Amino acid sequence: MQSRLTGLIKSYAFTLGADLVGVANIERFANAPLMMSPQGIYPEARSVVVCALHHPDGCIEMGGREHPQRMGPYAVQGLMNTHLDHMSYEMARHIEDLGFNAIPIAASNIWRYRNYKGLDAVFAPDMSHIYAAVTAGLSELGYHGISMSPEFGPRNRFVSIITDAVLDPSPLLPGDTLCDNCNQCVKHCLAGALSEELDGYDELVIEDHTYRKVHKNLWRCSWGEHFGVDLDLPKPAVVTEESIIQTVREKGLRGGEMGSCLRHCLPPNVRVWDRDYTDAPRRRHLYEPTTEQLPRYVQEEFSAAALAADVDIVLVHDASGMEALGLDYQQRLPDAVRGVTMGVAIPKGTDTYIELWSAGKYFAEREAYLAARKLEDLGYSVVVSSDLPMDVMAPAFADATPEGWEMLTATFLTSAPLVADDPATVTKALPAQATGSRALRCLTGALKKAAEGFGCDQVGIASVERLSELKRQLAPIMDGEKTFNAVNKGIRWLEFEAEVTEETRQIKDATDYLEDAAAVVVLGLRLPEATVRRVAQPPAEVVGPYVFAQYITQWILREKALQVVKWLHARGYSAEVSLDLMGTGSIVANPRGLQHSVFGNRFAAAAAGLGAITRGGFVTTTEFGTSVRYVAVVTNAPLTADSLPEFGALLGACEGCEICVNACPPGAYSDEVEVTLEGQSITFRRLDQLRCDWCARHALMGGDGFKHMGVDQDIYPPDEITPEALAEAFNQFDTVQGHHRCGVESCVVNCPMSR
């Protein structure tokens, strides 16, 4: 029997789309390396919640058929990782809302490549989701080292959330019941990772259970899967980091691979063969599909769910419709009879389009994936065509796309006999204009309620006049500051060939985005409190959870902004979006790509009454301290501005404190400057942006967190930072770990108000 708290947490995971959810008590990690364990990351941890998504079978069975490095529909794993990241973050917020602490862990790709201090492990994540799934009773280990569930075999991706909540642990699986050593993984691994350079077995001992996998050379395993080296090339007898880099130098790159170990593996209880269909084993489904017409509620349910979850149009194509589009549907799925496309419209504006593209594409892909799984659960074949170019489907949406907008699409194919739509009846995708008197009478209150319903932690309204006044005062202080952008023009994994370009700061206000701007809506999302508090702290000394929080909050803020833009559009108003409206912020390094720094939208947030600006130049709030990130939506809607708080009341801990200044590795802080807003003083330290960027944006110094990723470098900036000096510094850069560089913003994470 499980407690109500455990049930509340599991139930929420299922509403987010999880296929499997398990719980491990912290004692099950007693044998884990301390520096790669939940208790090492968060000593107060009592439980770990593990969630799983499964790969649609068609994406595995039809992926990588020609060659593992031609992945095809296996590309859906990128969407799965993104959705798992969302789930991890939202689960942590939910646990916090229930009154406990939680640290969400990224799905993948934030790790230490080499041994770090006492941790004897390469390709080491902050903690292993593969092992966590076993400890949470979801899986066992196969010979190949992949976590195998009874339901889906290795066709799962996992994510873990560490919490101090005491939850009921899930029963463990017995071990050695899913992998029957069929040898298919060994036979099909072109890297030879499961047949060469083996060194016995690794054992995972949990309570009275033992789980085993072969001990392989992870550098050999990563030859194609991670480094993208051609699998058809000869490999040395001993594969090392050095031999991989030398091969890249001599032969270049081919691209990532679909793991053949995963593709050719299924437990015997669900393994069936249909070699006319595919050369990979097929998974036996629980239900046999019917060839008759589906009950209406099946199609209605997934269509309605998608439309309620930010999709603008759902279009079902029959065979003739797919042929008219030139879609080779039966090459992609032999028994396909229908295609289903989800469309999400985004505005074509300049900055707004760039900021919202990823949000719109994610909405479309997520809902296509979730709908496809519903049909797969009923026994039908599906393949989510994440590799299908959007322009193939564009003609079907030509009449549905409003002027000034672009339709982003995601399509899945299925054997389910769905009712096809008549393309001639497709109407404009965006919502009809709201006409209810209540919706129009209290526009500001209705918008705030909607934004809170979208999941924003903070919602505030700034007047255009406040931002214009701040621009007037800030422009003489900050206009014309130089920043350098560095792009690697060399081959990945080899020496950096930095192309450095100079940019000049220009302070903006709302009217620079929208001529008839009337207000600015500022939306805030919090970083999990324990994530911030535990940055780089012993014993694990990890920074991964923090850089994950940097990335995921900004990704989700873009989604919230798109939702608000569409809400305003439905009421007849225009909107533009920015993560740094006034242009006073910068960029910070992140394994997921460059992200806006903590200084983005700081003045917009203060002008919206959401917080006060500290002496360190970042925002602090009543409820979340300094651990909030913001997006701004400029609109011509006549919204009422929020009143400003008493800034001084929020800054008590700031008076006389120099912690942020002293914590800055490159010493980027200089003199104090002051501006005023409606009679209140805003005093903050000026930043030498080139010095700040040297550390946070370019990660050339280990002190801003990068040293905790195992990078032994600390390139101090010269007195005068020039493009040539920056390019020369990149010549000294770690060529492997350097492609996953990070900056943890030491100023803000060391601020007492961040905790």
C-alpha cells in the first residue's frame, strides 16, 4: 500500500505523460559512488522518483535500417529527452508545492567525460538514470548495460528527481529475468563494444538483489554514438579518447548513431519476429488491433487533448492525401494507412520568431508523440516521423495558416483506421476572437489568471512609461558597451577555431519592439531552491542540476510566452517577446547551448513590480529570492500596470554585503551606479561585460563552475580583452569537455538571498 503523498506525486507524473513511475528509498543507493549518487548531490535526500517514457515501437523497428548512422525515425529520442527534461523540472516544482524540496536531474548530456577527484568513472552523469530505474523497481540491467523494463524492454528513457520527501519505495524486480543473453546486441554492435575490450561484469547490489552487466570500454561504445565517428572505419585494439580524436582529425565525422544494442533487443516475453516487416524484433502488444472503424472517442480524445495543449490544428490524412503531399508513408511504416499532423502557429516577427520557434515545435512534436502512444497502446503500429521535414506538410496547411504566422508541424503515421479530414474544410488555425463581455471587461485580471493557469510562478505588468524612463537613465551608462561573440568554425572535438565578432550594446524599451506598445507582461519561473543551494557543494560537487535549471526555465518561459501571445491575439492584440527586453543582460555557457544570463529582463521585472534589483545587478523577490528567470511580452493591450514594491524592504540583506562582488572569478564588478524609478533608488554595481563574459559566457575560467565538470583550466583574462586575446584563449581550450561548457553565475548562486 502506498501513502497519499506517494500517490499524489506518481499521479502527477502520469498526467505529464510518464509511461512508468517508480520510487526508490535512499538506502537503495548505499553502494553507489558517493560523488555520483543522490545522497552525494543532496545529503538530505530520502527518496528518488524515476519516470520513464518509451520509444514508439515503429521508431525503433523502422529506424537505423540502412545503417545505424542513418537514424530515421529514431530521431524521436531528441523529443523524448526534451519532454523528460520538462517532466523532471515540473515534478520538482510539484514536489516543492507539496511542501518538500526536490532537485530535478537532466535527461542526458550533462556529464563529466573523465575521472574527477575520487570518482573513477568516465562519461559520468550527476547520477545514473539507468541505475536509478533499477533501484526504483522499473527495470533490470541487460548484458549490454541498458535498463530493460518488463513492458518495453530497453525501449525506455528515464529521468530522476531527488527529494527529501519520505515516499513508499516500489518493489524491486528480481534480476536476470528480462535479458536471456540472446546475443543480438553483440552481433549487431558495429563498434565492437560488447565483444572487444571487455573486463568481466559490473554488479549492482541493491538490498538482497544483484543485477549484472558486462564491463565495456565506454570510449569504444561512444565511437559513433557520441562522437559521431564513422562506424565502418577500423578501430584500434584499444579505443581511447586520444584515438578517437586522432580518427576525427584524419577522417572527420559521419554523425551520431542509433544504438544497435537497443534496436535489436527485446525480452523474450514480448519479442516477436516479422522479417518481412523489419529486421529488428517487434514488440508484442497487449491488445490486438481491430481493422474496423475505431470508436469515435479514441480519435476525439487525442485530438481534443492536443488542441487543449497548445496545438492549433489536428489534420488526419488518408492514403490519397499523403500521396498528394509526396509522402513515402509505407516506406516509413509498411502498414500505415493514415497520417496525423499536429500544427502550431507562431508569429513571424524577428526576435519573437526566434524566441518562440523552439516552443512551437516542441508543442507540435510532444502532442504527436503522446497521441501516437495512445494508438500504440491499442495495438496499432505508429511511427513518429521526427525526421520528416516540415516543408513536406506545408501545402496541407497553406489555407490554415493566418497571414503573418508560420505553421510548425509534427506528423505520425499509423495503421489505425482513423477518420480522415477533408483538406478543403480546413479553416484558419488560430482561436476565434473572444467576444464575451467578462473576458473584455477585466482584461488585466483575466490575463494574469490565464498566465498563472499556464504555470507561471510570477506575473506582473509594467507600464511603457516606466521602461522608457529606465532607458533614458540607463542609456548613458550602458549604451555602446562592447561584447564579443565567439563561434567555433572548426571540426567538433578538435581544436577550437574561434571566429570572434564584436557586438555593441544598445539599450531598448517597449516601443523598440512594438510602435504602439501599451504595456509589458513579465512572466517568471523559479529555479528549484535545493538546486541553487547545492551548487558545487560536497560531497558530489555537481553543477549539472543548476545548469539544467538555467536551460529548462528559459525553454519553458518561451512556451509560456507563446501561450500569452496567443491569448492576446485571440482578444485582438499584438505582442512581441524577448528574454532580454532592455538589452542589459548577456549570455551564459550551458551544455544545452548558450542561455540568457541572470541579468536578462531584470529591469522589466522590477518595473512590473515583481522584485527589486540588488547591488549585484540581479533581481530578488519576496517568495523565491534571486532564483527566478523572466520573459517579457510587449503588447498593445491596454493593461493596468502593477504597483511597485518598496525596493528597500526587499534588499535588507543586500546592505553592506559584498559576497557577489567577491565571488566573481574574473573580478568583473566595478563602481556603483544609480537610477530611479517612480522616486525609488535602484543602486547596483556596474559590470565589465567583457570580463564577465570571459568567465560566464565563454567558460574560460574554471571558477564559475566549469572546474567541477573536471576541466583543469583557468585562463585568466588579460587587462585588455580583445578579439585576438579571446581567440588565443580558445586555442588552449579542452577540446572534449569544452564542447559542453557551463557557467553557474557565481555572483547570484553565492548571494545569501538565493537560499
